[in-house]
Amino acid sequence: MIAAIPTLPFSDELLRLSLAALLGGLIGVEREIREHEAGLRTHLIVSVGSCLFTLVSAYGFRDFLVAGGATVRADPTRIAAQIVTGIGFLGAGTILRQGMSIRGLTTAATLWAVAAIGLTSGAGYYSAALITTALVLLSLWPLRLVQQRVFGGRQREHRLSVGLVAEANTAGVVETLERLGVQVTSFAVEPFDGGRGLRCVAELPRGVEPEVVIRRLMLLNEVRTAAWE
């Protein structure tokens, strides 16, 4: 007697993939708002991709498993298990080191968690996927505010715009910020008034006023303008 091979109706496929996209997208929105490298699209795609790998692993080889009139035993977790290893390479790409500071660790962790959420959605474990999404969002937003109040440390984020002279290097600006204890969480180099400009999101340590940072930056030869947005 040939054992029954599990199948998944189209409605369930749509539900699981859509839920993975929604939950991954929710976490991606938070990263997007804070202008991190991996934002809405990256988190959504990682979640959907993990969900699809899970579906393929569990349901995608039905014809092969029943080929020749005999049922072939297979482990449906083998492909899904590789997600845990593979997502590490993507997460590592979001971690950057600038001088003595390292940024991107939280984003790497959210990508890892989103992959797990997508895998869980693909397996049909909806309650766990929803609970995990809620906990990740809690840790990224409300818990971060509680951490700042309880443990002190850094103040709220500020957006800094720096205009550079032609062909100037941004290294001097970043080094100056680090000497002041300013944590640069994200930055982008873009055209600015015929030259180049640096826009970044930074967290100021307690005791350092925004005006002090501007004055120190204006002392640099490569800086034309500097202002907090």
C-alpha cells in the first residue's frame, strides 16, 4: 500500500506566502523608517523566500516521491534547514565597521528572525509566526526606548547633513564624529550643490550638544556646510 503524500491547496499556498510577506514587511518598515541598509523590500523578500523554500521542501517533490509506484521516504526539513545557514551570509553583509564602532548588528539579527518567520509561516505554524513578529517589533521600538531610559547612554537619533568640497573624502567627517562619541547608524553620500554631500543618521552621547558637533565639523577643511535636519 502506497502511503499518502501530503499536498497543499492553492488557497493555503497563497495564505502562507502572503502572511510571510506581511510579517516580514512589517519588520522591514521599521528598518526603513530608521534608514538602515536592509529595509522593507529586503526583509519582505527574505521572509517570502524562506517560506517558499519551506513549501518546496515539504510539498514540492510529490511527483518524485511517488515515481514508479513506490513511495520514497524523504526528510521535508532538509532544504528548510539550510535557510539557517544561508541567511548568515546575507546578515553578514549588513554589518559594517567604522573605526571603533560597529553598526548593522541589529539589522542582521532582524534578517535572521525574518527568515525564521518566513520558515514558520511556510510550515503553517501561524501563531508562532505572529507572536515572533510582535516580539521583534517590540524589541525594535518600545524596548529600545525603555533601554535608553533605564541604562542611559545615547539620546534620540538626529539627522545630519554635511556639504563637502569637491573630491573630498568622507573619512575625516566620520572620524571626527567618532571622536566626539557620536554613533553613526546609517549614512549616504549624494550630490550636493555641485559637489558631494553626506547625509547620516546619528545618535549623540549624553553631554554632547548638537551645536558642538557642528562647530567641530566646520573646522575641517573638507567641510563646506554642516547642519542638523
